Amino acid sequence: MNRRRDGIDPVHRSRARRRALQALYAWQMTGGSAEQIVAQFAHEQAHEIADLVYFEDIVFGVIKHLTDIDTALQPFLDRTVEEVDPIERAALRIAAYELRHRIDVPYRVVINEAIDTTKRFGSEHGHTFVNGVLDHAAAAWRTAEFDAKRK
């Protein structure tokens, strides 16, 4: 069993993030309601073991804080948020949400998960762009944690 002492199963969390990326991608492309997207993906997740609570937290959290997330990401981008590839944009939004609102998740976990999901679903070199943006964001948003890990 991969469950940590705090009861969190990292494999189920990773699956939740992958499903959240797919859900947010669909939401970005269709503009449907968050509830419809979550319901559709939650139903599909019933066949795959994933942390459904975390999946919902990510999707609803990103959508609720979208303006704040996009504004916070902008200084680290070389283009507007809307010009970023949709998969990379979804990965960045998820990671930004976790970095800013889920401080219980170490920044390195957030970055690694974003890189992994971008490698899986994104363009050939999209993960390097995501990595660069999130390294700068983590340094700015999680200064104490970032500095402690760099020593």
C-alpha cells in the first residue's frame, strides 16, 4: 500500500490531478459549467481509483480562483495566459491553485505532478515550459519553502 502516514495515497492523488487536467481542458474548450464537467469526470472516475475529493477540490478551486490564478501566473509567462497551449494552461492553473491554496502539498510535488501530466498529455516540449514557469512561481509564492529546499 502506498498510503502515507497522513492517510494520503499519492497514486490516487496523481490520478486525481490527471483527471482534473482533462476536466479543466474540457471546460476550457467547451465553456460548460463546472458542475457538469465534474459530474461527467466523477462518473468516469468511478472506474479508476482516484481521490475524488481532491479532484473536485482542484477543479472547483481553479474555476473559483481563475482570475486570481491567471493574474498571478502572468508575470512568469512570455505570452498571455490565453495564448498558452490549452493542456499547458490547464496544468499551470492546477499547479498555481495548489501552490497558492493547497500549502499542505509540497511545492516540489506540485511541480513534478504538473511536469508529469504535461509530458503525458501535452506537446513534446511543453513540460519544459511548465517547469520553468512553475520554478519561478514557487520561488515567488512559497519563498520560505523554496529557499529551505535550495540550501
